[in-house]
Amino acid sequence: MLTARKRAVASAAAALTGALLLASCGGSDGGGSSDAKTLRLWHYEAPNSAMGVAWAAAIKEFEATHPGVEVKFEEKSFEQIQKTAPMVLNSSDAPDLMEYNKGNATAGLLSKQGLLTDLTAEATKRGWDKLTGAGVRTTSQYDDNGVMGSGKWYGVTDYAEYTMVYFNKDLFAKYKIAEPKTFDDLVAAMDTFTENDITPLASSGAEYLAHQYLYQLALSKADRAWVDSYELYQGKTDFHDTAWTYAADTFADWVKKGYIAKSTSGATAEQAGLSFLQGKAPILFSGSWWYGRFQDEAAFDWGTTLWPGSDLTLGSGGNLWVVPKSAGNKELAYDFIDITLSKKIQNLLGDKGGVPVAADPSAITDPKAKKLITDFNTVSGRDGLAFYPDWPVPGFYDVLVSETQKLITGSEKTDAYLDHLQEAYDKGVPKS
């Protein structure tokens, strides 16, 4: 995500290309009423992102293998789907297949509300359960309370995602700054940039980037049990513990030191990404969903590194393909998911800067893409995917955005910030 995010994400670059189709698609097991010759598909990935490129190829493959069936793709923004999905999915205007954010507060909530199709039988029959590893599969399954990690399959992903430090190699070289290998290296680099009147970190207070910086700082002082308590309710979460307190205090200090500009309190993720792409901000901490776009658009040399000094980082299986309960052409939707998990599409996704879940590693030829997948394997191998900060409870994304904006502007102290997060979290945690 986000939700992060991804929440997320490069999707902010995706423009709305069409209004909602008023006629829903028909089929044998859905609520629509068309001729079953159309697959209505929604997603919010930028056309030049790895997923956007791969899924465009999947559409061509689908139409080639399904003569007479047309894919009607509607490109949405992340925020549009995030805000309108419950209403749309509870109507006859629902698509047959839709990308949706994963986690308790998003896909989990929709599953609990009965708006998504149970995909368990299809996952077994079509082998989706064998193609996705345990860490990735966590966000596909939800129990009766909408809590991820067990229960029925309500979504399927064909990629994984994780966060990393993107840095502008040209700017680092210009100011004779070593590429960051340790956390102290990262701080020293930010000090050098501020001394040269350059704000080092690209950030966005109006969307997910700012509170993901803060969550990563907390993760650097946390362990797996801490994550499971926060995300899966396997213990009590205290927002005034060592990890959260360090994160809030350090983030506020970074604003004071000029590492993060106060003017970014109202910035979007897209604006943050552009500040990096345009060579204005030398460092961006964000997700692998930017990778393909940076490969395509960056006019300078850039590199990546995992957040130094932390075994944990934000990440998970990618956003989910979900099939609305009211979808008219569910079999077509299942067939499309199959194609996105095929070696052909998975290898393409990997070469374009994505993190495929079922690719042939030897088929990935791009050096940066190989680095991306190698670093993901490092994180996954040490059980380092710590999900996203807005996932645990419905509505927490908006709380994190508004409260973190106050830290950026200085209108709220860290104790009050943590108090407000605790209040919102406790209110949303399911009562046993």
C-alpha cells in the first residue's frame, strides 16, 4: 500500500480514462445482464509501471486465447477505488475483476461485508496456492472477521512488493557522498545535502509516503513479534513503546533538521516521485511499485539499497485481484488471473522492474531487475516483510495521514501524535 499504499503508489500517475460503465456484465453466477462476451477489468497501475506493462500484455494474451471475448479495461486511480469500492461493489456496476489493496482494513473489510467472491476452490483447482509462497499468501486469505493470514481466499496476487531507499547516484557523486551502507551513512548523506541547501528526502504528507518513513523507523527498533502484535492482534500494541516513540521523535527531528520539507505536508505521492525523477530530491524511500517507472523515466543514474540497519521493512504480496460477489463473468475473471500467473507474463513483469511470484529467474535479463529480485529474496528469506502501517484497522490510513501531517507542520507534539494513533487503533481492533 498502503494502504499503502500501495498503496499506494505509482497509481497516482494513472489518469481516469472513462466513466463507470452503467451496464454490468452477465454470466451464469453473477448479478449482471450482458452477453458474457466482455470481461470488465479495473486496475490503477501506471501504464509504464511493471504491472501496467505486464497486465496490458495479459489482456492481449487473454483476447487471443478467448476468441470473441473483449476486455473492457477501465483505468482508475488508487484513491478512487479506495474510496468508492464498497459502494460500487454493492451495486450492479461492479466489474468482473478488480485490483484492490490488501490487508485487514481493505480487502479484509470487503470480505467480511460479503462483497467479494470466495476463491478458495479456484485457488486449489488452478494451483494458485502452489505458485504463491507463505509470506505472499498471507494477504490473500481472510477469516470471518476479515483478519488476514488464514481462512478463505478472497484475492490473488501475481507479484510481491517491498520498500527500499532509492538514491540519485549522480547527486551523491557530485557532492562526494558515499552510497549508504549503514544507517549512519544515510544520516551523514542527509546532513551533507542540507548543508548544500538540498532537501534530501522526497516525501508526501497528503498520502502514504510520510507515515511509511515513520513506520520504517519504528521497524528498525522492532522484531517479528512486534509486527504480529500490531498487524495480526497477537499481543497488545503500545504506541508509547520504544519503537513507536523512537520513530515519532526521529521523524519530528528530521523535519526540524530539514531532511523533510514542511512544504511536503500537503504533497501527494506523485509529487514526491516527481521530485526524485526531476533530480530535486536525492533520496526517496518507497516501494518497488516505482521501480519500472524510474527505469523508464529517470534521466540520471540511480541505485537502491534496503533500509540500512533494519531486518524488517514494509512489504507483502502485491495488491490483489479480487472478483466482486456480483460479478457477471467470474470464469473469465479466473482465466485472466491464470494468465497473469503464466511464465510469459511473470517473466515480462520481472524484466520491467516488478517482483514476480512465479517467474523463471534465469529469464530476467535486466541488471536492475535482477537486483530488485535479489534484494526481495534477502528480505523474504529473513522473514522481513512487515506489511504496512495502515492495515490493522479500517480508517487508519486517514488517521495516519492527518496526524503525520501535523508532525510535519509542527502543530502537534509526538506524545499527542502517539496518543491519537493509540485511540484510533484501539477503537478499530476487533473485540475478542
